[in-house]
Amino acid sequence: MKTLKELGEELKELMIELQSDAHNRGNFRPERYNNLKLSMDVAYNPSPHVVVSLSMSSAEFDLKTLEKINGGLGPDDKFVSRWFAKPATVPALMACWRNAQKNRGKIYDKYKV
């Protein structure tokens, strides 16, 4: 089972890969994604979700519908949608969600990256 930290690294790598094409080289700053974080808070929102935080922005996504339910990442929202489309992403996030629910209040910080 992958951790939220590992999943966050996958998202970061995808965002960098999708933006590092020849047309975008001059404006692209990959270090911007070094502080990307994923979190889940079962006490705050009891339905399956993931919060993607990047710089000063964050967005909360419903894991059942894969729609954004709160916040926004600006143009980076589209990269999260592409990440959700990968076959193993949503099942791995749901496994993290079930684990966070099972351990609610016990080891929450382990799942917050």
C-alpha cells in the first residue's frame, strides 16, 4: 500500500513531466512543486476526500466523484484530474482513506504529508 507521501511524489512528478516540454521551458519552475502535500482529515469531512496543497493554494477533491469540492489550485487543477485518471491512483487513495478512518485520531499525522 502506498502512503500519501508516496502518492504526493507521484503527483509532483506528473506535474513536472507534463510541464517540462520544450514550449514551456522558459517559464517553468519545477522547484515550485517541492512543497506539494496531500492530506485527509476524517474528522473534518467524513466522506472520502483528499486535499492537495501547493504553495499557498489548496483544493479538496471528492474521491467518489473526483470533482473539486472546495478551494482551487488555479491552472494546476487540470494536472490533478489527469493524475486521478491513472488506473492505480484512486484505489491507492481509497486505501489511504480506509486506513485513516480505521486509525482515526490515533496516528493522523502519519497520513498528513
